[in-house]
Amino acid sequence: MLKIQEIRELIKLIDCSSIDEFTYEYESSKIKLKKQSKETETVVRSVAASEAPVVEPVVQPQMGQPNQGTAETQAAKPEPSPVKEDENLHKITSPMVGTFYSSSSPEADPYVSAGTIVKEDSVVCIVEAMKLFNEIEAEVKGEIVEILVENGQLVEYGQPLFLVKED
């Protein structure tokens, strides 16, 4: 099976090319990328008989928004934010499509909250994709100003998760 980074690269390449549809099959896995009228659809399936079907994320344009045609621009939905946009604010974005979790388990405290000071290697959340739990690090040193997503929410590749005021 392809790694997440390889899938991301495929999405970018397909998006920039004139190819409308791409399918990759290997053993019991299948990945299908399809462009339709300036929107990119990504479908990832596991077809092993012993596994339950995997949820199929599909990127679709939001009502009232211009249709830009890339997974990245469609995933970057404008959020109503009480915090002013500032050059010192860094956006921690999701490196993959998956489910956002603010803590390691439902009983545990969240990794971070507004006002938490983080370092580059501080774990800020988990994004679960295809039954793999991926720890997301802050990548910058600073203070968490705002959490932009809810616990258990489905997130897209490139979607902002946190705003950090860099030191």
C-alpha cells in the first residue's frame, strides 16, 4: 500500500495535470483519484474480505465558495475567527485526511488548549487515518492562540487545525 506522503504527491500531480481519472490497485487495496468539473475527488478503499469497508473521503466544493479545483484550496475553508490575522500567527495544518482527536484517549486531557506554550516537537493532536493514529507536532515554538477544529471532526489535507503565536 502507498504511504500517506506518496498519496499526497499523487494528488498534487494529478491536480496539476490534464489527467481526469487515475486508479491504482495493489493486492487488496485500491486508490482512485478523479477530477470532475474543477473538483478533485479522492477515494481510498481496502477491499480485504476480513476488513470492514473504510470510509471514503470526498472533497467537494462548499456552497458560496469559488471552486478552485485543488484538494488544498478546497480543504482550506475560511473559519470565522475572533483572532485577528497576524503575521506572527502560524497555522498548524493537517498533513492528511482523517479524524482529529485532541487527546490520546477519551478519558485523557487534551494535548493542548488555548494559551498552552508549545515547542517544535510538542504533540498537539492526533489525526487518525486508515486505522493509524498519527501524532501531529507543533513545528514551531510559541503559544496556542486558537483551536480551529472540534474533537472527533473529519479534517482534510492542509486544513488549519491550530493558530500559534510564534516566539
